[in-house]
Amino acid sequence: QVQLQESGPGLVKPSETLSLTCTVSGGSITTYYWTWIRQPPGKGLEWIGYVYYTGSTNYNPSLKSRVAMSVDTSKNHFSLKLTSVTAADTAVYFCARWLQGAYTWFDPWGQGTLVTVSS
Amino acid sequence: DIQMTQSPSSLSASVGDRVTITCRASQSISYYLNWYQQKPGKAPNVLIYAASSLQSGVPSRFSGSGSGTDFTLTISSLQPEDFATYYCQESYSTPPTFGQGTKLEIK
């Protein structure tokens, strides 16, 4: 059974870069699309983007200028970088597998990690 | 981006009640609609995909219906573990977007 686990700093200063990693266990990272989704405290869900195991990416236009995702198949993990962060980027960040077929959905998800942007 | 609007935003109900949550898309999305359940401090879990297909392991009291722009999630007989927040999500376009959520509370 595939499981995902986010890791990275819980506190980032304004204007700096948020960096998170999602480690996949119980299955291979190859073949699938991998995605990041965030949820500001008490608010809804926002899709950030995906990285395919080949390294191809697609980002939400609202964040595209500040986002970079990458994958390391040798370590079975993928990563998120978000530059020039502000308080508005404070959120729980989830990684998830994006199942593709005739229909698509997110499953499974990591437990999420809270990232606070504050000086 | 496609806008997803859920109603109601919150709902109080009792164990054993039948509950329906609706989700409306700003344009037709065919059957490209998923439903998730999120409990406090946890990640969302998929309940329904492709508008009406029940995810493996999800109790049969959950069901989904609809197509085009209007969709519903129904819980036939509420159980204590069903009190949570529910989100719809369209998978018709990129970026995929979520509804604002419906918080289901105990009456």
C-alpha cells in the first residue's frame, strides 16, 4: 500500500524559499503523476501543480512564476520549491498521487505538513 | 478556472439522518467530479470518483450522482464517524479546483 510523507521546515521567513519533500513508500514513484495541494488554516484546498516521474511538470497559473517541482526516482521522492513566500503562503501542504485514466483523482495523500511564513 | 460551489456551507444533522450535499460547476464538466471527506487534522480521503463510482473500502451508505454542472453526495444513514468536512473537486480541466467545503456537524 502506497504511503506518502511530507518533510521540510515548518517555519520560513518572508521573501525566502519554501522547500518540501514527499517520500513515497510501499510502491514505486515511476509511472504516476505526483502532486502538491495546500490548505490555508481554516480554508479550502488549492492545487499547486504536478510532477510526472519523467520530470515533466504543470503548475497552477496562480503560482507558476514562483513554483518548481522535481522528482528523484532513485530516492523515490519528489519535491516542491516555492520562492518569495509571504504570509499568504502559510498553509498545510499535502502531497498526493494523481491517478490518471479515463477519470482522475487524488489518492493517497500524505498527512500534510504545516508551513508558517513569519519573521 | 472552473468554479465549484457547494451548498450548504455547513449542516447540522443527527445520527441516522439522510444527508445530501450539492456541488455546482461554473461550466459543464460531464462526469469529472470527485468527492472527498476530511476530518480535523487529517488529509482528505476520496469517497466518490467519476461522479458516482464508490472508492474501494468506502461504505455503501455514501453515494454520488449528477452530471454536467450539478452533482450531489448523499449519505443514506449518518454514522458518528461521518461528521467531517466534504469537498467536491472537478477533474475536467487543469488546474483542478475544489469546492469551498461543507462542514457536517452533529445536531
